[in-house]
Amino acid sequence: MNTNYVTTNVRLPKEMLRALKLEAVREDKSVAQLVREAIEQTFGQKERQPSVKQF
């Protein structure tokens, strides 16, 4: 396992977890991988530049 990873807990509604597990099987990926991909889509890549407000 990559040493750059940390473990965390997330509380999800039962139906959301069920849907996530089904999608993981469909895509032949782990639940953790789907969660990482969703976070990257939402927040961007690892080295995202901070946004600068324009006046």
C-alpha cells in the first residue's frame, strides 16, 4: 500500500453506501477508488492552485 494514503471514516446513508458498492462492482473498482475519483472531480487534482479573487 502506498504510504501517502491515510485512513478516514465517512458516515453515509445506507442506500448511498449500497449504491456506491454496486457501482464499484459494475466498474470493477474498489469503493475507496470511487470515493477518491469523486473527490478529485469535485476539488480538482492534487496540486490545485488556490483561486485568486479578482477585483
